Amino acid sequence: MSTASQPSGDIREKPFAEALGERYLSYALSTIMARSLPDVRDGLKPVHRRLLYAMLQLRLDPATGFKKCARVVGDVIGKYHPHGDVAVYDALVRLAQSFAQRYPLVDGQGNFGNIDGDNAAAMRYTEARLTEVAAALLEDIDQDTVDFRATYDGEGEEPLVLPARFPNLLANGSAGIAVGMATSIPPHNAGEICDALLHLIKFPKATIAKLVEFMPGPDFPTGGVLVEGRDSVIAAYGAGRGSFRLRARWESEKTGLGQYRIIVTEIPYQVQKSRLIEKIAELLTEKKLALLADVLDESTEDVRLVLEPKSRNVDPAVLMESLFRHTEMEVRIPLNLNVLDRTNTPRVMNLRDALQAFLDHRHDVLLRRTRHRLAEIERRIEVLAGYLIAYVNLDEVIRIIREAEEPKPALIKRFKLTDAQAEAILNLRLRALRRLEEVAIRREHEALGAEKKELTQLLRDEDRRWKAIAAEITDIKKRFGPATPLGRRRTEIGDAPAPIVVPIEALIEREPLTVICSTKGWIRALRGRLADAGELKYKEGDSAKFILPADSTDRLVVFATNGRFYTIAADRLPRGRGDGEPLRLMIDLANDHDLVALFVHKPGRKLAVAAADGRGFIVAEDEVIAQTRAGKQVLNVAGDVEAKICVPAEGDAVAVLGDNRKLLVFKLDELPEMSRGRGVILQKFREGGLADLKVFTLAEGLSWKIGDRVQIETAIEPWVGARAQAGRLPPQGFPRANKFG
């Protein structure tokens, strides 16, 4: 091979799987630590932390004017966050949205979007500055309270974490999806968090149940009603994982003449109002909200949705329950307290761990701030001591400065000064040599000495430090707690709702249907009652198998050869005169099994089920209703044996017919009622199996179909016997097809 064709650079051979694994791990760690998970101490992700710090550097504190968001975004991506401006601006916008942030960190001026889901204006039009909450997060950052690191280009520094006097993680919450993990922390009330923190300072081993007394649940910026039971709340906070049920706030408004309408004033957190209205309108069009007549949006800055009932006789609670079940009037807010701890390790914390991590951070900040202040005091006291020496020996100091070629070493040698003291004396202005300045310096020296003594005692006494932290938390509660408009609780803590029985008519408008299922399992529903089945068309090679009248509010029960029962809502069947859809797409029925029966569910009815081997039993129809696509196993079958019969058990006698054309009649009481199993032997066969089964009333006689007519045999005593007998040949004229019809 020629030299020119050889690859240049450091080429290392490595298995592809190993190389891919290393690179994906690096990507995963970067996503987890630098993008998606918040820090437990300040509750911020890097982009939010960089935004706030950049705004601090631009002097956009709450007391100053606004600056264009484009200026802020430009500084952030230019100095700290080398990513797209759209992503950074979106993060800034969210920090300013009062419906997204419980305690906004950015004070926005201009169009920052709305609860309908409309986007904010472009960054060149909007302006921003920090809020008081953000200022509390950044407070004391210039007093060596946190570590800094070099920015991505090495030209500046950025904080690893903010001092965070405000408990931002729980107060504003966080959400993010990393690689292999996610976080979802709902917002809480800052005043309640402060109460829990103060209790935890006094009782470090406080239980989760006790902390929940102070923090009964999330507090969302859009209000609503929390309807999660207390035990569930405690369990969620104890594990760091769970969810909370949140409902819209509503009230009934009288309109006269016995009429009323429902007014929704608060919708659940992170639900777009426009999308919610569209969903309700869609359900109305599909006739799935039979109790609701119309929905109107009368919102201005405040939410006001008007729900018009179809009748004044409709119970408002039942109407709202139907909306809770079908729309985002009720949502589940997840809790996954997955955060980065102080060592940058991702882990799921419980409520006490998260609160304690904040307290530990504030303790570290207090220690660092105190040491920083002590160092400043000691430097200042050193300089002041030099000034006092200079004032006492003013004439000699002036003489040395005038006559010495190098006054600094001379001053140090003559008065035993430090380098810093000598430098400070040499930098003194002439106007500072007045007598009054000497008095002021002595007073400052005494005050700093007293402050130094206090700070030294603070460093030595842990109890005093925790009292200082408690005072800071009390101040935060006063500034952002329940006594302020911002801190007043917005989400009502309600009880777990009592079960409300919503009639099916409240969810679906009742209308007559004709259900058609073909031999190959294609199912559809036609509106109204079908007069002539001969008009129906099927796919080539297919034909009718089941045609039955039903209503849109009915549930259909399917019994298959695998012994399973499946349940389908009639309103979910495809409509129209097409071919319909394969039933197997609606239920989990394997291709090697077929349908045995399809009928409308009637509560309280009993069914007789039997397999091809002649075993069966009675089952209550209410017991066979399935809640999932997988169905419910009722008749156990194995090997080549398949389920064959499912008929209503209405009567007092059972007639069974074998493939060997033997008929046996016995009392229905001899069949046991079971919820699941193989059942008992119905009829004995030398060869073959069960051909058909019928439940009837003995006094009315046994009937069967021959063509279009029905024949009834009342003299059936010769065929009456005990269950599990062989039976005898059926009466003259019985169909050769071996079916009762």
C-alpha cells in the first residue's frame, strides 16, 4: 500500500459495540447532568441557571428597567450556553409565564403566550428582568457562597449552583426526560414549604406524614381542586414517586325558571384551554356527552367556560363526572422526584430528603458566606489598624514619605506594619488626614471587631447557625408566603371524591343500531333496525354470521372457541354500509380461534357454556364482562377441545345433542353455577362430541327449527334422564343437521 493511501491520525481498533457503548454513555451522562435533571439545591437546570446569572450580569434586577429578550438570549448563548437561540428563548419565556410557573423567575413585558397555547412574540419584541424570587435565588452569589467553573470558551466563569435562599425545586417544580430516566416535580406553596423546613430544623427525623401536615399537596399556578386521598399523598411523597388527581374548579349558576348552567373558573395545570374546548366539542359531535348541550368560552384574562346541560333535570355532579372521565377536566399529575444531589448523582428522593438537601445547601452557603465576610473584616481591620498607627505618628509618617527614596519598606520597618497596611497608608488622600476621619476609623474598627466576634461564635456554634437559617426561611415566608397575593394557595385541597354512578346514557346518546358480524369476523353497525338482511353486502367469499338489534349504549359480549369472553362497547363499532373492521383488531383473539356467540349484555342473566367434549356449567353473565382487550377466561379448554356453546340459561331443563345423534334432557338444577372451570359432564359419548345444547321450559316442550317453521315436541318423557347419561335418538322429524336451530 502506498503511503498516500494510508489513514492519518491516531487510529485505534476497537469492537464496534464497545465504541458505541462508550459514546452513548457519554451522551447519556451529558443529557442527565447538563440538560434534563434539576439540581436539588436550587431546583434549576443549567439553561435556567445561566439565564438568571446572565440577567444578573446585565443588572436586570427587579428595581431596574427592562431589556430586550434578544439581548439576554444573545448573552446566554454567547457566554454560557452554546445552543440554539430558540431553545434558550423558550426556556426564558416559560420562566415568565404565570400560568406555567407558580413563582415566575422572569418579569416579562410584552406577549409571552397564554393559557390557550398561543406562542410568545419574537424575542426582538419582548423585554424581561428578574423577579424578586429570582433575586432571592441569586442573593449573596458575590460572597463566595458557591463554586464557579470556566465557561465553555474559557473566557469567563459561571456558577455551578445558585445560593438559593428561596426553595425553588419544590416551589416551582420541574419536568424533564433524560436518557433512561425522567423527572416530574409539581409546584408547591412556598409558605407551606417554609413551614415544613422550619419543622425539619427542629425535628430532623420528622416523618413524611408529619411533613404532609405542613405540605398537604401541590399548589398549581392555574388552581384547580386536588382530589387525591391523604394516604395516597403520603405514599407518593414517601417513595418520591406517585401521582395526584387534579380537577377543574366549577360551580352551578342559576339562570331562572329552574334552569342552570355550569361555570368552570379554573382548569387543570398544563391543560390548554383551546384544546380542552375542542375535545368537548368533538365529543358532542360524536354524541358521547349525552347530558351536555353546548360549551361556550367566555374567558377574558380569567378562565370562564360555560357548560349548558340538555335538561334542567340533569344532576350537575353527574354531568361533571362524565366530563371528568372523558376530558382533561381531570388529569393525573405525576410525581417523580428524580434530581441531581450535591455530588451530581441522579437519584429519586422522598420529600424529607429533598427538604433536607435544601437545608444542607443553605448551611453550606451560610458557612461560606460567614468565612468570606470574616476574611473581608480581617483585611479591613488590618488596614484600619495601619491607619490608626499613621494618625498617632502622623508627622513621622509624613517625614518618611517625603524623605525616603523607598517609603514603603521604611514605613514597614519603622512601625512594624504589614505590606497591606503600608500600601493603604501610602494610598491615603490628604483630605482623609482630618481629625474626624480618625474618629470614624476608630468607630469602624470597633464595629468590625464586634462583628468579627459574632461571626466567629456563629462558626463555632451549630445551633446558632440553624437559628440563623430558620430566620432566613421565616423571612422568605414573610416575603412570598400566604400573606402575599403571590403566595396565597391557589389549588384547593379536597377529599377523594365519592364514587358517582354515571348512567351510560350520560356518556353516550342512545340510538338504535343493527350489529352485523360476518363469518370471517368483520363487524359493523348500521343506524336503526334493519328491515331486510338480504340487502346487506359482504366481501367476496364472506357471509352473515350474526345480525342482532342493539342500542348505542349497549355492551356486546363475544364468546370464542378459546373459552374466553370479550366485551365491546356498541358505540365503538364502525358505522356505515361498508365492510366494517375485523373484530380481531378490537380484541386479542388469535387467528386459530373463531367466534362462538355474539349477543347484547343483559345484567343479571345467566348463561350455559359448554365445550366440544361435552363438559359445561352455568355462569352469571355479570361475571363474564371483561375490562381489557385480552378478555376473560371462563371455560377452560385444552388440546384439540374447543368451546362450542353459549346460550342463555332461561328455563328449567337442558337438552343436549351429540354428534352421534343422541338426545338427552335433564333438569337445569343438575348443572352447577361456576365463574370459571372445565365444568361437569353433560352427556356421555362413545364417539364424537357435543353437537348442540338448548335450555328450555319443560312444560312448554322442546322446540327446533325446520326450515322456516318451528316444531314443538311436548311428549319428551322418553328422553328425560339424569345428567351424564348417553341419551337416545331424537323424535321423528328432527333436523338431520343435528341442531336445534
